[in-house]
Amino acid sequence: MKTRTSTRTLLIAAFAIVYIVWGSTYLAIRVAVETLPPFLLASFRFLVAGTAMFIWLRFRGTRMPDKNQWFHAVVAGILMLLGGNGLVVWAEQTVPSNLAALLVALTPVWFALLDWLRPGGKRPAIYTWIGIVVGLIGVVLLVTGRNASSINVTQNPLGVAALVLAGFSWAAGSLWARYNARTESPWMNAALQMIGGGGALLLLSLYHGEPMRFRFAQVSLPSCLSLLYLIVFGSWIAFSAYVWLLQASTPERVATYAYVNPVIAVLLGRLVLNEPLGLRAVWAAAIILAGVIITTLPKRE
């Protein structure tokens, strides 16, 4: 009984962390990229967090992962942190944090589709397809506006495409991490994924010449504090909780973080950065979240 109670408490705590902390990271990223190069920012965040966690775990006696575990963790890290988080960081140079969060809210849709397409996957139920269509309608409403509360896709097509692709890549990496070889410690899994994803982001940053153009004197204090917040709360705490949830819960339940993240991001973007949120965006948000909820309804046997 105590074990079940403890596990339930851990599940509730982990979900709460992922729901709330990750909702706030959209704001932190938006502030950080004002004076920090996007890919260099993301690579530093994950390499520092992952390396520090790896050293701490080894010091505590956690077993060294084998080559197979390294490989699968690095693949998951590249998909989630380079393809997922890296694209969000890049897009938020031009897309407000609240609208970026709404586009990424489609992630559960990609979860449902990719979990079906994998070997041995189950065909989505009819309501899942309904949810997918509803969510896509919300995205169309959000990106076809002509005012400050929408993303004009004709003016910022790459930003919109990057955010949609980010959700797809994140879902693919999450499912890869769930169904492939992993270490006995979920914290070691998180560390390896952050090291792999952070290394890939660093290579991309070098390719774009960000380190050569970077000048520390130009970095603002809010950007530095935002980076610190992303390392401690976004990576050490929230990402570790997410990796643990991938093993302790189901993909459908884990994907429900997309219900709350946009709400937190929209509220913080409005309160802290005074980002516009007109009636069109409110309707789009409601439609997107309705699609996400329909997509992840419990399956009836």
C-alpha cells in the first residue's frame, strides 16, 4: 500500500512539474534569445545540465551505460532536443512565446500518429482522427490571421513550419526513448539524452558561426537569468521528470502536458512580456486544445 501511495505521489509531482515548469520555459526562451544566439543557448543549456547530472550519477555509483544504451539515448536526445527544443528556440526569435506554445500543443497528435505507425502499433480510434482534424483547424485559424494576435504564415512561414516540425520531432524522440534500450536509471537516461542533444546543437551552432559572432558583453542580465532557469528548472528538474514519466506512465497520459503548457505560456507571455492575445488567438487556442483533448481520450476496450 505504501509503495502504491509513494508511486502515485511521485506521478502527481512529476506531472505537476512538467505541466507548470515547461509552460514557463517558453517565456524564459523568449527572453534568453533576445541577446543569446539560439542554437548556442540551447547547446550550452543541455550540455551543462547533462554533463553535470552524468558526473553526479557516476559519483553516486550509477552503472556506466553500454554502447547500445548510449546510441538509443543519443538518438532520442537529437530528436527531442535538437529537432524539438532547438527548433522552438530558433522560432521564438520571431514568434511570440504564447503563440509558439499553441503550435507546439499539437504534439499529442503526432504522438497518436507515430505510435500507430511504429511496428506493432495500434490504429487510432475514430475520435483520435476527429481530434487530429479539430487540432489542425485550430492551427489554420491561428496562422492565417492578419493582426498581432495571430501568426501571419505568409510573413513568417519558416517560424510556423519550425514549430510544427518541433512537435513532430519531440513526439518521435519520446516514443524512441520509450520503446528502445535504456539504462536502469531514468536520470541517467535524461543525462545521456541531454548530452547527445546538446552535442548535436553545438555542432549546428558551429555550422552557423554563432560562437564566432558571440560577444558576452552584449548579453543582458535577463537573458543570463533565463538561461540559468532553463538549466536548473527546465532541464535538471522538468526534463528528468519527463523522462521518468515516459517509463512510469503511458504515452497518451504523458502527452497531456500539452493541455497545460500553452495555458501557462499564454498567461505568462501576456503578464510579463505584454504579448498580444486577441479574440482570434483565443478561439484558435480553444480549438487546438479541444483537438488535443479529443485525441488523447482514454481508449475503450
